[in-house]
Amino acid sequence: MSADELCQQSGLDPGNLSKLREARLLLPDTKNGRYRPKLAGWGKKMAFLLQEGWGIDEIKAWSKERWKTENPKDWPPVKIVS
């Protein structure tokens, strides 16, 4: 799927998709630079976290650290306030 299609299906706006791409959180993963349809689900999660006020760095830390938790698929994650 194209970046526009991903934005439509996930609720991301193009600016946030660009930021997520720069942070390597949501990258095209086919030979022709398109996104797999399954990434729309991950995009929805990213859109939700951004709407909840999470910053890109917070999302990146959560996505990395979630695999160290008892259930990495728990949703929604709890934002740790420092």
C-alpha cells in the first residue's frame, strides 16, 4: 500500500508518518517502497499514542522496551510520567 493509503487506513497524517519514518518506527517494507497492509494496524497504534500526547521518543522507547514485559501485546500501554 502507498503512504497515502496507509494514512487513510491508520488515521495518521502525512506529517506524523514522516516523523515515524524518520524515527524508524514505521518504514516501507517492500521492494518497491510500499507498506505491507498489516502495517496499518501498527499505524493505528502509533496514531492513537500520538493523539494521547506521546512524543516520538516516548513511542520509540515503549516499542523497544515492550518486549521485556510479561505481555508485550498489552494495549494500550501506560505512559510513564517522569
